[in-house]
Amino acid sequence: MRGTAAQAEIDKAFATYNVTGKTRTQIVNHILKTYKLSTRYQEFDFEAKLKNNKRVAFEIER
């Protein structure tokens, strides 16, 4: 998926999930569960711009 379709899918996954105050582990678990992905990943990158223009970003490498 790319472009508008990908963004729509991401927006849907976070429509009712607030990342503010969540740990990296909680965010990763939410994404893995939402998309039914394996927990056996080697690298995980996350970046989000919140409505208040703050940014949440992290990278996990195993």
C-alpha cells in the first residue's frame, strides 16, 4: 500500500488510540495486533505528528 490508501489505513488504526502517555512497547503491541503482524521483527520504526504538533518517534533494533 502506498500514498493515500496507506495513510487512510494508518489513520483508521489510530482513530481511537491515543499514543500520548503510552510506552514504546504499548505502541508497538497496538500496531502488531491491529495489523496481525508477528512479534518477531528485527527493526521497528515509528513516527507520528500529533494534533498539538508534537512529535513521537522511536526506533527499535533487535
